[in-house]
Amino acid sequence: MPRIRFGPAGKPLGFKGAMEKVPSYLNSIGLDALEYEAVRGVRISEKKARALREEAEKHDVVLSMHAPYYINLASMDESTWRRSIERIIESMTAAEWMHAYAVVIHSGYYKGHKTREEALKRVIEGYKVVIESLPSWVTFPELSPELMGKTSQVGDVDEVIEICRVVGRCRPTVDWAHLYARYEGGRVVSVDDVVEVIERIERELGARAVNPLHTHFSRIEYGRGGERMHHTLEETQYGPEWSIVCRAYKEMGVNAVVISESPVLDRDALLMKRICEEA
């Protein structure tokens, strides 16, 4: 039977204590996913990462990881490009310790390139170097390029699919808020919009890429050029609507992991779960 898991991006607002104890707390309030945030750098020790894995397995919480923000695989500056590769390798290594199945990555920017295709080619080259450079014992986590919310960023639906198709060890992170903002409210406005994206991913990357489908969600504010700020589900002046996405998941019968990137992390994760249960 298809399963939709819910959890926060980082330490829950309602929790005080060590990160490795978060899975127990999530289980106690009815959540079963956690995205470990390494957005300021991979600083978790192997000992703590393995302790987090043990607690997650004990309490049936699936783990993913968000790699550092300071990554630009499209950069033409060789030192920036190489350091970006190193940061992803560090993330994949820590993800192996904690048994996080997906490492979410902001791939880079078009700036400095004559065409978007040129930037995408540079990004793919970087991801290939990452795969070739990983220690042989890092076998579990997959690269997970994220659908991005700004038109200046590499990461529309076509580009993310192409990255994963060429690189191989890869699954998309579908951030519905980002997709909504990137197209200034022109996407993720109907169940059909959501179904079309999921069907394309499955058709072009195979069933594994949507089993589970790794998802980020919140409401979002956008302007010219896309994303500006994430908002809570209660701030209904902003889109997209979670009920649309949930209905699409249920109609398609997909397994999914839904990570709340709302300012009220765990509270909105629980609200999304309740909306889905009532759908």
C-alpha cells in the first residue's frame, strides 16, 4: 500500500535536545521523516551520525540530508567548482554514516554562461566527478538535485530530469513551492499539473525515482525572477495549495517523503499529514 511520510527540514521547533534524539520525538508526535540540514556545512561527526541512524531505524523515521548552500557546480571558477564537488562528497559521506537515502543539492547558477545548456553541461560534469570520486564504501545515498525557485538557478524540471538521466545515481527533489514560484504561480495550480511532473519523472527516470518521490513543500512568496520567501500553510494569501499535491499523490498511488520547509517546520508537517488523511 502506498505510503506518504512527513517530517521537518531540520530540528523540530517543539524539540529541545541532541539531534540524534529527534527521531524519537518525531515518532511520538506522529511524524516519520527527517531531513538533516547541513546547509551551513557538514559538521556532524561519524559517531553522532551513526547514533542518528540507529534512532531513526528504531523509530521508523526515514532520513535525507540537505547539502551546504555554498555549492555552484555551474561555476567557471575552477576553485569554486572543485570546492563544490568536495562539499557534495562530504555530504554523501555523512549521509552514508546516517543512512540518509537522498542528499538534496542546489546545483548552481546560469551566471557566466552564454546559454542555459552550457551551464547545465558544466553541472553534469561536476556531478560525474562526484560519483567518480566517492569512497568505494559510500554506496547508499543518492544525489538529489532540487527543483529550484529562482529563474537564475539551474534546476527547472527538464534540467533536473536530464541531470539524473545522465548521472545515474540520482533522484530528483521535487520542491513544489519552488516550481510554483519559478513560474510565478503558473504551475502547481491543479492536480493535473502535479501528475504531469510525476509522470514525466517516472517515464524518463524509471519507477525507482518516484519510490519514494522526495518532496519539499511550503507556501511561498514570489516576485519577478521567482522565489522570495517561504511561508506557513496558514498564510493562505500565498500558494501553492498542499491539498492539490496530496490529491495527486493519492490518485497516482505514489510513495512519497514530504519535508516541510515552512517556518513552522513540524507544525506544518503535521498539518499536511492531517489534510492528506482527511482528503
